[in-house]
Amino acid sequence: MKTGFSWKRLLVVPLCATFLVAAVPDGRAAQSELSPERMVVQNLPGALDYVTVAGIKKGDVLYMYDHPSMYTPIEVKTATSSTLQFSTKKLKDERQTLYFILKRNGQQVGNYEAITTEAPAMQQLGESGMHLVNRSGYTDSIKIHDAYKGYTYSVYEGQDRSRMITSVRASKDGYLSINCALPKYENAFEQKAVYVTVQAPGAEESAVQSLLLTPEQSLPINAKTVTVKNNKTYTDTIHINPIKPESIVRVYRAKKETTYVTPDTEAFEPPVVAERKARAGQTTVYVPQLGTAAGSVYLTIQEPGELESDPVLVKYAKEKK
């Protein structure tokens, strides 16, 4: 009697898999049928999940159902070897029971098997996948760059999650802006943070990801307070009135993404054409030449103790003859 195993290698199974796969003696594999010990369902967060069924025969057809009636299969797969592995988008990100039937030459082999998958454990949010906007005198927000539809994103004041600031369920995939009232920024020596989690439907809440609070961002310039003179001979001027003393005005040719700058995107930030610190309640920024034709520039303002504002588009007329 042979005592070897039919498997020539071990299957590597992630921690989130519902069942472990055991090695099968050759004698048993010859009359193989479904067995929970040789089946793995990997229910992962997101769209793609994985199913492994071992110890069957080449040509066997596997039927997978998501309802106990087992009337309409959600997947039908034919084995090309004694181990069948395939991916599926038909599983939910929640606890559910799946039903399997194996057929050989059109006839069912053995009994059906029911396997219950647990809700997938959520991974911790990455700090690079979100950023914080702390605006002076305006609604604060946390931006999630790659949110999932139906997932819930929660913001907490402390790492222990004892006090929730807000919680939002994403209505679509992609960019998600969470409006909230952030704690007040104190100073760089006593940095505070907020803590963000994500939770898929039916899944447990993820671990917290901290986001350091930043100084408040200045409110954008009101374009109605800006006057641009496109002079033919002399230096062009951009006049702002009113403005707080010690505020810094910067001029850009292209839009500056001030709310989210990383080492990867910083190289693509447009250069400053001109800037001026206000000494009184109004100031004038001098630009060598805007150009002969009509056009536009972007202005930002940075008030004392705050971060640079979002850019504002300001148009100017062509040079006067």
C-alpha cells in the first residue's frame, strides 16, 4: 500500500482563508469527492476572492451556489488537474454560506458541501491614501483618495476610539471628502492627531490610522478684492485691498495643488512668479510682464501663523495700446 501523498507541494494559505487544506493520500484521491478539509475560500476585502478545491479529478465540474436551494450556480468551473483554483467576483464582503456540488461525467459525486466564510478583516488605512484640510474659519475635511462604495469611514479624536468625530459611508468608488470639525491645532511641539478607520459591510472595523493635525489653512483670496493692470511698458501690477498686514501673496501661472503635496508631486508644483508680504491693509504685487494678450494667473494668500490658501483664478485684460 502506498503511503505517499499526491500533493507535490504545500499550498500557501493566507490568514483570512476560511479552511485549511490537508494532504490527501493517493488511494483516497482515486475516488475523490468534496471534503471541507481540502477546500479553501479566501474572502478578501474588495472585488476579487479566491477558491481552491483539492483532491478531485481532472475533468470534474464544480458548481458553486450562494443559496441553499442550489438552483442557480454563481460559478461553474472544470478542473484541469486534481486541484482546482479560480478567482471570483461573486462573493460579498460579509459573512455568508456557500454551497458546492461536484459532478463527474454528468453525475454528482458524493454529497454537497456547505462552507461559511467570515467577513474579511479590513486592512489598516495607509496614511498616504488620505490627507487632512484644516481651514481657518471654514469647514474642515479629511480626503480619502481611493474610497470603496458602501464602506464606512470613521474619524475619532483618540486612538482608543472613545469619541467619534464623524462617520461617513461612501456612495461611490474613488475620492471621498469627509467634512468634520477637527480639534484645534496647538503648536508643533504638542502635535495632535485624529484617527481614521474603514469598515466594509459585514466586516469588522479596521485598525486606526493616525493623521497629524496641521496649522489652519488660510481662506482663499476674494477675487473681487483683486485689481490687475496689464501695462504695455511698465511692470504689471496686482493690487489686493483689503488684506491683513504680514500676509504673503503669491502669484502662479498654473494651478498649485496646495492641499496635498508629497515628495512625488512636489516636483510638479508650478514656480512662484512673484510674491509680496503686505505691510498695511492693502498691497501691490509687481510682475515683470504678464503678456500682451488677455489671460489669467492664480493667487494664494498665507496669513500669519497659517498655511498657504487654495489658489484662486484671477483674469486680466490684454495690454492697452
